[in-house]
Amino acid sequence: MIRIRDPLHGTVQLTPFEEKLLDTPQMQMLRGIRQLAMAYLVYPGANHTRFEHSIGTLFLADKICRELSLPSGQSEKIRAAALLHDVGHIAFSHEAEAVLKGMIGDHEKVGKRLILKSEVADVLREKFAPAEIASLCDTPLGQIITSDIGADRMDYLLRDSHYTGVAYGVVDADRICSSVSLEKGGLVLSERGLAAAESLLVARFTMFHTVYLHKTVRIASRMLQQAITLALGDCAFSAEDTIGMTDSHMLDALMRCPASQPYVHRLRNRWLFKKAYSFSPDKIGVDVSKAEEELSEKCGCPVLIDVPRISLEAEIMVDYRGKKEPLSKVSELVASLQKMQKSRMSVMVICEEKSMKKVAEAARKMFR
């Protein structure tokens, strides 16, 4: 066994087999991919990576397995799948994925490819069929990792809160881990864990609106996405080339592309666009790309539009008063959060500071 000291969970023990998985190039690459992409421009401590999150997810998945008293063979598979659950993330994670997934697939699809055919697969064959691990997260057993109250979500909320210094991501992981059962359809939460699950959803909601959807984080993310789009259009690199890139590798590649270079220069120096106008998503009514082109042409400057893309899911089943129902139906608090989420969403029109007034006027006419 090897021991890793984690700032959240203390000592995490890995088997020699898991150490081999961790030492593959595909897993080591995650050291260079920030968990929160561009959020470090707002929260300087947010430099934690997908690598340590993967270790934390293994720890919490194992904790759930122990509470469920799963056989050692099943627990070993869950631990391996938990460790590898983010192996398919490309540079800047979800921000870049929003641009590239139509060409290479999302990180789950890329991850399955790497698990089936890479150094990861070579190590896995010592104990398991790679296909079995690649598909595990799609099974009821995989909900230990992927569910609304699973190991992945608990770890990233705890870890993101810790490194951003935001006090909202408080999750009673011990209570949740000890309040679930595994049934034919997947994880089921007992009534005794209801308050802890509600607290997790509250933490997720507040973290989204305080950190993940912070105005400046959204602006930086949209500028990065535009840089990637321009680089692809300019044939600076292909979508496939991004598999295996770290954050710094991608920025270097984007900087070599004349079309995307101005955006990267701004990001590296934190010379960010400003919000010129915002409005409800219900008022979009036009193709966003075409709207950007039209506004840019009218105003004589680059104009970008950012549309928020989140959903506060809460479909974990709860054994409540003798019935098994989704958490969102059982909990009035969660239902209220889902309703409140919609009211807080806004589309942002962003541009250079010097052009804000004319862009605001043009956007107001377009989206009134």
C-alpha cells in the first residue's frame, strides 16, 4: 500500500495496482488540468487539479463501498473506476469541452476510449477487463461515483470550497455515505440522510452562483472558448490534438494561432472583457453565433454572448415514509432551489470596456 496525504481527507491509501494506474501518462496529465478552469483569475487559490480530485473521489467511493459492505471484488472495481472517472478530461475541462464535444465527444466518451486503448488499459488487464471498468459508471453500481450525492460530486464540492476559500461548499460526507443503500436501480437514500442531501444541494446551488457562474469567471471562460473556436477555424490544431493537452499546452498552442492570440494575450494578463448587457435566457430567440456576428459588425468590435448551461439535478431516490421517490419531489427545499436557479440565470453580452455603451444599446434593441 502507498499513502497519499490529502488536504481534505487525510491519509488516502492506494494499492500497488492503483499506484500503477495513477502513474500512467493519462492520469499524470491530470496534474496539469485545473479543476475549475478559469476560476483562478477570480479565486487565486483555485489551482487544484483533476489529479487530486480523482484521488479524493476514490477515497469517498471506497467509504460508500465500506458502508454498503460490498464484496472486495466489487469494491476494487469501484475504486479503479473512481480513480479513472476524469481521465478523459481535456485542457480546461468543461469550458473547452463545450466547444469540442461535438467533434471528439464529452469527457466520459474520451475517458472510455482511453480506458479501452492506452497505457491505462494495459495496467487494468492485470486485474480486470478494461471494458468492464469503462462501462461501470453507466450501471447502478456506478452511481456510487456518479449520482447526485455520489463520490464525485461530494469531493468536488468539498475541494472547490476549500481551495476557493468560499464557505458554502459544506457537505456532511460521513452522513451521506452511511445513509445510502444499493438496490436494483442504483443508490437509494434513507430518510435519515435527507437533511445531509439537502445540505449538499444547497452547497451546490450556492457554489454555482458564487464560484462556477461568477460573472468574471464566465467572461474569462467565454473568451477562452472563442479562442479555441478561432484556432480550430484557422486550422491551428485539430479537435483530436486537444486530447492529451494540459492547460498550459493549450494556451501555448492558442498563442501560436494569429486568430486566437489576442484573446490568449488578454487572458494571460487578465485584461478581460466587461459585461455590457444581460437579459433572461427566455429572450434569446435567435441563433447565438449569428447574434454575435451581427453585434460585432454593427458595433465594429468583438462581441461575445455567454449563455449559462447548468441544471440543478436532484433525481437520487429517497426512501421516505415507506415510498421511494426522487429527492426533488420529497424535499420542498430542493424544489425551491430548482425554481430559484431559473430566476437567477442571465445571458451576458460582453465586449471590450471601451465599447460597452454602444454594445449595450445594440444588444438592448436586439433582445428587447
